Amino acid sequence: MSHTNRIVILGAGESGTGAALLAKRLGYGVFVSDKSPIKPEYQVALEQAGIEFESGQHTLAKILKASEIIKSPGIPEKAEVMRAVREKGIPVIGEIEFGFRHAGKCTIVAITGSNGKTTTTMLTYHLLKTAGLNVRMGGNVGKSFAGLVQENQGAEDLVYVLEVSSFQLEDIQKFRPKVAVLLNITPDHLDRYDYQMENYAGAKFRIVRNQKRGDIFIFNGADPVMLDYMNRHHPMAPAKMVAVRRGFYKNGAVRIGRSHAFDMGHSKLRGPHNMFNAACAIQVALSLGADPAKIQQGLNTFEPPAHRLEVVATANGVTWINDSKATNVDSVFYALQAMTGPTIWIVGGQDKGNDYTPLFPLVKKKVKAIVCLGVDNSKIIEFFKKTKKPIVETRSAEDAVRQAARLAVTGDTVLLSPACASFDLFRNYEDRGEQFRGAVERSATEAHRVK
């Protein structure tokens, strides 16, 4: 099958490359343009598929010949290339919309929220897989949705579990999940939304815009921003609405209604926020007919993702936790809430306009010392000096670990939970977490040698 239509894809990361491969397979004329250098593995994939692309520039003459444009979620509307596209009136969609258009008969579970998306997506996938469903995972984690559709065309009874970001939801038109999950809405990426929470919340709530009767919307029944938005925009959708409220987690078990209690005693998930994430994942699994015994088995065997409250070592009685993914204040709030003993907190990086006020009581109660890890730590030092906790400054993961080891005694926890982006000292939050893990491992080896 071939099309006279010419699709231009802006951005050649996981999302753009997946869309390009699917478009090519469907017989479209395809051109890919990325203003940044395209990673070698994506260049190879495009070359092998015979797809024309440009790297490190946008050639408007080629882009504006498109009959339709698939935009990377990372490209804001104010970008010069988008202004030119809008002026020309070329239709624009996102990659998950394109994937949905060609996904055929399938069941889609879409999960969004400011925090906890990746853990909940991975856990939902694991529970469904353990229960024997034919399931794939992707979206904003792992493979792009379009890439998954391209690989699984023709497969039957497929369930796609997708993590979707607010950026991706901005560009949907008909994308319709059978089960939509909205975990929470807290200030994040507000620079994208004119610093208006209403705009950010609106982007998140696009997840339910196309749901119909018979679909399911699982949401946080204790989230004030979400409840306020729903009160002002009711009714949200004809979907069945399922609220996960306070009281679902008692005596070490997640309770769903009166008939189901799932023991979390053998789970590696930590903290009240992860019990909430588990409750949402369990609700999804039950709604798709998973056997409760298999769900319990899945909870017992789930390995949480790296860089999210990941215990990397216990050495000399000190527990070291990598929570590098915590790039906003709300994530750190949950992390500190999960700490059960004296904590040395490693914090800092590229500040995103943070208001640290919500953390102050937890820091006073749980933190014994603060290790700053960033180029400019002045805002953090100024704010937390009122706690009268020891504060030290560092400029590398190695030094941060060295200083934390000096401050820690048996029974303490060292928590890397930065509340900031990583780009001042690291490539990304994964790089920050991996450098921290490596430094901890070297420190433990050195301490053992000294003994």
C-alpha cells in the first residue's frame, strides 16, 4: 500500500523514530527533521528503513511540503518551526495519536500524572503479564506507542499499557483509552503552560476527553487540584469513574472495595505514595479481568524501576537510596515521607522555580544533614538554613557520597532525592543516578578495604 500523502516527523527520538517506521510500513512518503543531533541508534534505524532525514537543522522548504505533521512532544508551540507550520495550516498530530489511528482492535490502558507514572505503568504491565494477558508496554517509557503498533500489527487480543505525559496529551484528537488513570496533579513543567495550573491540569485531563460509556476512569479521590478541576468541568466523560481514596491502605494491605485485600508485605515498593500507585494498578488489573491470586503473585515479584527509591546498597549499617528521578518538590515529599529513620538528604541541581515550603516540616523531622549537589545551591541553602541542620556543598556525585558517608552512622539512610533537574552537572537524571550508584559502590568497597 502506498500513499500520495507526505508525512513529516519533527523530532527523531524514540517517539519520532517509532512514528517514522510505522508511517513507512504503511506506505506513506516520510521525511524526518530534528533540530538537535539524532542519536546514532535512531539514525541507523531510519537508514535501514530507507527513510530520508536531516539532523541538526529544520529545512522549512522540505517540512512545509507535508500533508500532515507528527510532532515530537518535546517541541513547544512557540518554536519557530511550529509557528511556520501553523501559519501554513498543515494538520499536526502527536505520535500516540498516529499510533492509535493504526492500532486496530486492542485495549489501551493510559496512565498519566505529575508523579508515579513510570512505576504505575511498569507495575500495571507486570500484573497483567503475570495474569496471562497478551500485553505490551510503552509510550513515555520504553518503546513509543507507534513503534509498538509497527511491531505488533496483526496481533490479536493485545493490551497496550502506555505512560502518557501532558506534552503527549496536548496533541491527541481521537486517542481513546479503555482505562485511563490520572494519579495526581502537582506543579511541574509550568513554563510550558504559561505558569497556569489550570492549563497544566487541562492537558492532563485530555486523557478522558474521548472516553465513552463502558470505558473506565481511575483517579486520585484525594487530590485537591484534580477534584477542583472536576467540580468545575463536570461531567468529565461518560466513562465509569473509580476514585482511589484515603483508607485504601491499612495494616500492610491494599484494599479494593470489600472483597479484595492484597498483602504488600513481600513487595519491594516503599512508601505510602507507592501503595497508592499499587492500588491504581490493581484497579486496572481487576477491571480487565485479572485473577486476584495472579495479581498478588505480580505484587510479590515486581522489581521497581531504577532511580525511583531504589535501594542501591546497605554498607556499615547505612542504607543508600537512589531517587534521582525525583526532579520536583512533590516527588521529594513522597520520598521523605517514606523514610523511617534519620536521613542524610542529597538535594540540588537545576532549579525549576521550586517552592520548598511543603518540604520544611519533613526536613525538620526526618533529615539530620543536607548535602547539596549542584552548580548553584544558594536557594536551597538559604531556605533550609532555618532548619539548623548541617549543610555541605558538593559539585560531583563522588564528593556528595563522600560527604554523606562522613555524616552517616549505623541506622542512617542516605537519600539522593534532588527536587531539581540534572542538567547542570549530568546528562540526565539516569546519568545522575548511575554516577551516584557507582560512587556508593566504590565507597562501600573502600570502607570494606579500610576495615
